[in-house]
Amino acid sequence: MECKNRAADRDPPDVETAAFTVLFMTQLESRPQVGDTVRGRPDRGVRTKGLGGNSVGLLGSAVIGVSTVAPVYCLTSTLGSTAGEVGLQMPAVFLAGFLPMLLVAFAYRELNRAMPDCGTSFTWTVKAFGPRVGWMCGWGLVIATIIVLSNLAGVATSYFWLLAGEITGSESVAALDGNKAVHILTCLTLIAVATAISYRGMTATKGVQYALVGLQLVVLAVFVVLALQKAGSGAFDTGVDFSWSWMNPFAVQSFAAFTAGLSLSIFMYWGWDACLSSNEETTGSAKTPGRAALIAMVVLVGSYLATAVAAQMAVGSGDKGLGLANPDTSDNVFAALAGPVMGPVLGIALFVAVLASAAASLQTTFIPVARTVLAMSAYEALPASFARVNPRFKTPGKATVVAGAATGAFYTVMTLVSEHVLVDTIYALGLMICFYYALTAFACAWYFRAELRRSARDLAFKGLFPVLGGILLAAVFGKTLYDMWDPAYGSGSAVFGVGSVFVIGVGLLLLGVVIMGVMQRRSPAFFRGEVLTKETPSLVVAD
């Protein structure tokens, strides 16, 4: 009562002051904020999903980005193939592959600052180009991730039994990986464990990843040091002296060899955007994920260059003996080099690192696919049931479980039907990666088109860099599509004279078109642009 009396004793405000106050408060309340919907149109803005906020900081986010790429696994499976294509120019090709990834990373950073949404590429391309282009971009991300998850599970399974054989000294134990039933059962078990960890949220994910990523980088550093020591002592006849010409991409013998090596290099960087998919769960969601992505990229390119140079100096890039391009060992370089370079004891640590790399990536790769599906469902582009968030762990529970089940089913069916089909599916992965990365890069420039003249920074980071990155990836997409037509690409199988890799890659994209048509009938509001609408930069409010 006393407070009310004191308020009543005050002089009443004059009419002009009252009118100004009402007008100011109305304008302040109606001003759109980051994450808010547009006043009067509650279904047209970026929506919150109910995920657990402030679960990951800058370091944790960067670790997730590095882990998803799986650097040790990528190196052991790609060093030999890349050396076979470009020879000693492998470090230059790794740098060339880094360039479009870095340019696209700038696009992700700028879009995330404006719209920190876990749907990332899907949400941003819808805002720039409309629902159909956005839906297909989201589909490209989802299907690429499912393919990678199945491949990672298979690699982790193979290294699990290989490591078990090394530890026990039993060839029969290592040979269990060749038993199809044992291999599939082990693979499904690893997928189930990874799904369970991802289901429990970002805190559980972060704790596991610190250990696994730390192990990878330490063992990789030890390998580099020991390889340089072997090179200095001339331990292997195939070793070569370092030359700065290795960094010259124009020294590659042919353009076809360069594009083949570049395609492999781009695959080696794929996955860094996982730290953007966790943006709604990250401290400082508008800025931290973009910074984490750039940190992850620097760590990756540094690791790749150091390993490539050290390995070439130690054993060379030829196809004889321990040479990286030897066809007998090129698909698993570290398995061949572990003992000769690191010795019997530390060599086992390298096997452990490859297993840890595949297992860590298997677990974190659930982040982008589950959160993209969650966002697509929240915006009514997929069935509403996928938008459910676990009330305890604050994670997209159903989306995570379904992604795990789809991965297990896909790998099991492909393994039982034909291992050639499984290999060709992995080869088709590059098409999906270039597809959705390029779309996201172009979406950045188009979304911010009205801001490009505002400053030199806006022109560079919101326009020129993303467009250049998108053009480079679009060129790789086109070249890969052309090469895939040849039956010799991939496993060498064909369908009516057309390469099976082409059939699988284009077929998966067309499958997305079919599913999009089904969803258009079930959810017409989204495809009419009534749920998540295109925007111009003038409507965006920076935080």
C-alpha cells in the first residue's frame, strides 16, 4: 500500500512525455531480436528447439569439429591414394583442398552470426533461396552424413579386430574381421554405443572427445617426429629430400590428376561444420561456433601438411616398397608404416589412434545429422515427431536414434548385398559434400547482398570469399559428376553402361526430390514459404 501511495503522490506525466514513452516502448518491443519471430507472424521466424544451451565452449566446439573430420583415419586412408594421383605434390594438393573449405567456413561464420540455428545449411539456404532449394540442401547434408557414419563404423570395426590381433599376437583374432557375421555384429555394437553417447547430450560428447582427439593428435605428432628422424638417417631406400616444389600445385603432371587429388583432399576436410550444428548448445552461439570452425580448420591443415611432408621424406611417394602409392598398402598407409617408422610398441599406439579417430568421428557425426533433422522437423519440412527433444538430456532424441538405426540398416544391407556397392556409395559421397557446401556458400552472398557495399569487410567475408569457395566446389561437383559416368570410376561396376558411382550419386539426390514431393503434400505450408520465409539483410538484427 505504501508503494502505491507514493506512486499516486507523484506528479502525473504530461501528455507529450506519455505519448513519446508509449511510442518508444512500442518500437523497442517490435524491433526484431536474434532468434525472435516477426511480430504478427509467429511461424515465420527462426525457432528455438529446446536444446540444452551453454553446454559447450570454444575449445569443446573446436574439438568436435576436429573429431568429426577424423584426421588420423583420413590420413591413413587417403595419403596413399593422393600420392598415387599427384606424387610429391601431395602437400600442395592438401593446401589447394584447404582453400575452398576455408572460404566456405567464412560463409558459415557470417550466416551463423546472423542466424545461430542448428539447421545450419538447411535453414540458411531456405532463408536465401526458398523452401525447395533449402530442403534439398538439408537432404544433401543428411544423406552424406548417413553414408559417412556407415563407413566410419566399418573402419572402426576393422581396426578393432586388427588391434586385437596385434595385442594378442594372433592372426586368427585379426581374421575375425573377415567373418561377415562377426564384422556386422561388431559394427552394429559400435553404432549403438555412439548413438547412446550422442543421445546423452553435448556434455557427454565433449568429455569423450577431449580424450579421443587428444590421443589422435599426440600419436600423430610422435609419428611425424619419428618419420623425420628416419628420413634424416636415411633408414629407407625410397625416402626423398624435402623440396619447396612440393608446395606448388602447378607442378602436378595433369589437370585430371590434380582434380582427382583435389577431390580426395576436400573429402579429408569434410565435417568441420559439425561445430556449427551445435550452435544452439554453445556458449556465445552467434560467434563461438564460427571461431571454432576456423580453429579446427587450422589444426587440420597443419596436421595434414606435417604428416604428408614427414611421410614423403621418410618413404617417398612411389609405388615400390614402403612408398605411399604402393597399391598393396595405399588404402591403409599407417598399417604399413606403423612398425617400420614407430617400432613394435609405438606402432600399436598408431593402430589405437586410427581406431580412436574412427570411433570419435562416428560419435560426433551424429551431431549434424540429428540436429539438421530436428530443425527440418521444427520448421515442418519433415514429420513433427522428429522435433521431439529429450526433456532430461535436451537432445534431439528421436532424430539421433533414427539416424543410428538408419546407419546400421544401411551398412548391414550394403555389406550383405555387395561390398562393391558399398565402396561406390562412399565414392559418391564427394558429390553430396560439394553440393550442400556450395549451396551454403552461394546462400551467404545472396542473403547478405544488400550489405556488400557497406564495408570492405562485408564485401570480402559475406560476398567475395563465399562466392569463390562456392564456385570452386561447384567446379569439383561438375568434374566429379563427369568422371563418375565412366564405369572405371570407383569399383569398376556399371549399370547399363553407366558407372555405378554416377547412378548411386545422382540416384540419392533424386531420391531426395521424391521425398520432398511427398513432404510437399503433407506439409504444404512450409513449401509455400509460410513457416520459414526468405529474408533480406535489412530484416536481420546483429547481436
